[in-house]
Amino acid sequence: MIDYHLHTARCGHASGSPEEYLQAAAARGLREVGFADHFPLGLLGYTPRKKVTMEPEEWPEYTAQVRALAASAGPVAVKLGVEVDYLPGRGPLLAKLLRGCPVDYVIGSVHFIEEWDFSHPAQVHEYRKRDLAAVYDAYFGLVWEVCAGGFCDILGHVDVIKKFGFRLPEKEMEPYWRRTAALLAETGVCLELNTAGLDAPVGECYPGGRLLELCAAAGVPVTLGSDAHAPDQVGRHFPEAVECLRRAGFREISRFTQRRRIPVPL
Ligand code: ZN
Ligand code: FE
Ligand code: FE
Ligand code: ZN
């Protein structure tokens, strides 16, 4: 199996070195992993209230370190990925910064609604101050910008807005699921099944079963990631995740090399 969403201590809110993540991956019997640490927001001209990404000067070190690991013949293949925190209007700048950079894939993720870092535990109180339907609407509007933005290969943790258990009824979610599946099918952006949600208050993968079903039916490709922020989280809950993918109708999972997608049987 593959785990395409590993962080490292560089982002400031994870622990462990790349080597420690690789050891954990080998111990779990993974074939391939991809590091997808947070792209430096400083390079996009944004400084959030709390540091959540590596610093601009660390970006070349990060890519060199992961590429060196990829070149060394260990038991686990290594890919160079990156997770980009989406900021409206910065898509073209990001595309320019990534041009000529040897990344295997780019995960586009929404972490901010304007200045609100809504998946940060210290900012949960904000959910109670806002109208939840408006929060979901703003959130999915950003998700759809990521899908259509043309800068990413994979859409990260698509419904992470549910992380702390603030959810809309399934019936109200249906239009969001449908539009997301249709946009992914249209743009060719790959969906990520992210198992971190199983360890969050919501207790469910990102996304849950309904969007997986719609995406499988629409022929949207899928990949798998643990969003590990510590070595012991590598490959977490993967047997359960693979079961979810099969139940939803997926028969393939996607790997990436130099931003080319390679489907392999699930
Ligand atoms: Zn993170
Ligand atoms: Fe993220
Ligand atoms: Fe992540
Ligand atoms: Zn993430």
C-alpha cells in the first residue's frame, strides 16, 4: 500500500525526521510513501497568526532531502510531494513557483476561511460564533476553487471542515458532494482518502462514504494518505480505509511520478 501524506518536523506542528517516518513505513509493510509537507506560505506572501508551514528558506532543503531519500535504495519507495494550503488568488503564483521543481505531486488543501485556520484546535470556538451552513458554503466554495485552479494533482482531506464534529445533516450535504464529484471528474484532479479523520473528534475518514461512492461512480481517481504528523501515524487505519474504498466501488488507487498519475490495482 502507499501513504502519500506524510509531514515532518519542518512544518512546526509535527514531530520526527523523514528517516523516522520511513522506518515506520517499512515496519507497516508499505511499498511507497510520499512526503507532503506544508509548502511555505511565506513564499506566497502570507504569514498566518500561528506558524503552520516550513519557512521559505527550508523549501530547497526539504526537496533536496526527500530527493536524496528517494534516490537511496531502501525497502520503501519515496516520492516528493507537497501540501499547499490554498489561498484565494495565489494559484498562478504557486504554479509559477512550482514550475521546474521536481515534485511528484501537489496536494491542494483548504485550511483557511479568510484568516480563520478552522482545523486548528485552538480556533474551534469560532464554529460556535458562526452560522454552520454559511461556514460549509464558504468552505466548499474554496474546495471548488482548488479543484478548478489547475495547480494541484490531488485534493487533500476534502471535508476536513467536519473535523471537530460540527456537521450539517447528510441531506444538506448532498449538493456539496455532487458538485465536488462532478468537478473532480471534469478536472481530473485525484481525490484523497485521508485517514486522519478517524483520530479526530469526528471519527470518520475525509471524506465519508457518500462522496467516495459518487467519485467511484464518476470515475474519479483516488489516492490514500494518513496525514501523519508523527512517525507512529504512518499508514494509520489503512486496512479499514482500503475496505471503504472497495465498498465504495474503487478498483484502482493512484500513484504519481513527476506529476503524472499512474493507476495501480487496489
Ligand atoms: Zn499539518
Ligand atoms: Fe491539511
Ligand atoms: Fe497534511
Ligand atoms: Zn493535511
